[in-house]
Amino acid sequence: MPRKLTALLSLALVTACTAAPPSQGIYDPDEAANRKVHNFNKALDRNLVAPVARGYGKTVPLRADRAISNLASHLAIPGEVVNSALQLNFKDVTINTIRFATNTVFGLGGLFDFATAAGMKQDVDTDFGKTLAVYGVPEGRYLEVPIYGPRTERETYGIVVDFFLDPVGNLLPSSARKVTFPLYVVDKVGDRNEYDDAINGILYESEDSYATARSIYLQNRRFSIGGTVDLDNLEDPYAN
């Protein structure tokens, strides 16, 4: 393991282990600062991201958008395989490895999702934040990260480690690596267009967009990790 990655992993584990104990409630001691970042992200979305996404939706054919999404998902699978292996979840390793090989060969390098068309199981979405959760690292405080948006402290460390853990990014030649980040950005622009109504409902139609985004994010993230959410201890952003 590269020395830089080892240092990042150690920092993530040590720092996260000193955070608040696991809880199904809201741990947001930096709410004032988070709200400022949320307002920045909201203004960025209103003035740049949303208009670009709508323009993208009007000009890019649906078939091309789907191919971009397929390729972005395809390139993410090797990193998911690594995390599944670290989680000792070899069933998911097998599923993702077979899907990656199938779509690489029969899906023109991942442009087409041949595996799903052939009836194979969906790829298992995971990341290093989930790997940390498997090893008992608490989620820590809630964070609103510039550009990235809602995150937990544990997931934020996971993003950094995933960047250095990415097998595709480390194996591809430098010329090819220059394509992967723009591809990721374009895919996210497509997602912003696809989920336009839902995102607008959260950011611009709710009484408190910060509390709404925080509640929805934590519920979804906790469910994706553990499969259950204690709704009784989560705030209701729509309550009076």
C-alpha cells in the first residue's frame, strides 16, 4: 500500500474514532458554519449547476446521456470491488467483478449495460465510508461540504481515501486519466437534470432547505449502510 494512502487511512481511522458515538439522531455541532456552506452550494446550484444541467438535458440525446452514465458507473466498479474486499463481502466482489468483465467485453468498454440486459444482478454500490462503518467507525458530525453537499464526517474521510484507492485512476495512462474526471462531472450534470424536480423541491420549495437536505441525506445514507433507520430520533423537516 502506498505510504500516502497508509497515512490517509490512519488519519481517517484515528480522527473518526474520536468523534461522537454512533447515533440515529442528528449530530451537527457546526450547524452555523454548515448553513453558510449550504447557502453557498444553493447559490452555486441556482446560478450555475441547474441552468447548465437543464441546457444539457435539452441538447444531449437521452441515449448519449445513458451511455455517459453507464461508463461512469462502469469505471467506478473496480473501486467498489476493492471496498467490498476490504469489507470481506466476497459475494459483492463476485457480483461486481462479473458485471465489470461482462460490460467491458460485451458492452463496448462499459458504454452499454449488457449485464443488466442479460438479467444479471445490479452492481453493488459501496465506498470507503461504508468500509469504515463495517469496522465500527462512527459517522461523526454532519458536514455540508462545498460543491459536494451533505456528508458525514466518516464519509468525507472516505471520499479522500477512495480517490487514492481508485484502481482505474491508478492503472490508466495519464492521457486517459484526464478523461475520467470530466466524465464524472458530466455524469453529475446529467443526474442534476434527471432529478431536477426532486432537488428543486428540497432546495427551493421547502421551508428550511438545510434541515430538509440534512434529514433526507442522513436517512438515505444510514439506510444504505445498515438497512434500517430509526425515524423516531430523526427530525421531521416538515414539522411545524
